[in-house]
Amino acid sequence: MRQQRHLAFHLSATLLLAVVASAMWAAWLGWDQQYDVHPDGSQTGPYEAWQVIGLVLTLLAPVCWVASRRHFPVAVIGVPIGLTVAAFYDWSDDGSGLYVIGGGMVMMGSLAATIAVSAVIIFLKRDRRDHVDR
């Protein structure tokens, strides 16, 4: 019974973190769909650097919080799922089909980032605990 509650907690926490990540995507990136056309005819966008930085910094807080409570799988799985679903939804109207590659890149990048951040947080907590125990 305890194991079932533990699994239910992890699944619901992962789902909650995925919803938070999708909501943050919508808040930071979902509203900006216009490409910027420069005088030379080149295009950039639709996102500005400050939007992506804001998304990353906003998601850093819940990932650090969850990882500091030793729920490594929740942090590592929740954010990439949420961002990947949001990216696929946001970009799925692309007729070229390249949104699949972009979504895969979002998944791999967010997975790598959450693993790195979670590992650092867990290492720092373990290192601090080792110093306290001495």
C-alpha cells in the first residue's frame, strides 16, 4: 500500500510539474507568433532571447525545489514532458513538418538541462549534509 501511495505521489507530482512547464511555455512563448523581418529581408523569431531566458529562469525554481527534496525522477521527467507537449502544440501548424525535429530538440535539451540542474542540487545537498555530519 505504501509503495502504491509513493508511486501515486510521483506520478501526480510529475504531471503537476509538466502542467507548470506547459503553462510557463504559454506565458513566455505562446503568445508571440510573429517573425521579425529585417531590412535585408532576413527573418528572426518568433521568440526573443529575453523570452527564452525568462522561461528557463522561471522553470529553474520548481526544478531546484523538487530536486532538493530528492525527487530526481519528477524533476527530470516533468519539465521535459511539459515543454515538449507545449512545443508540439505550439508548432504543429507548421506545414513543413519540421516542428517534429524542433519538438525533439526541445525534449532533448530540456532533459539534459533538468538532469544537470538536478544532479548539481543533489550533489550540493549531499555535500552540505556531509559537512554537517563531521
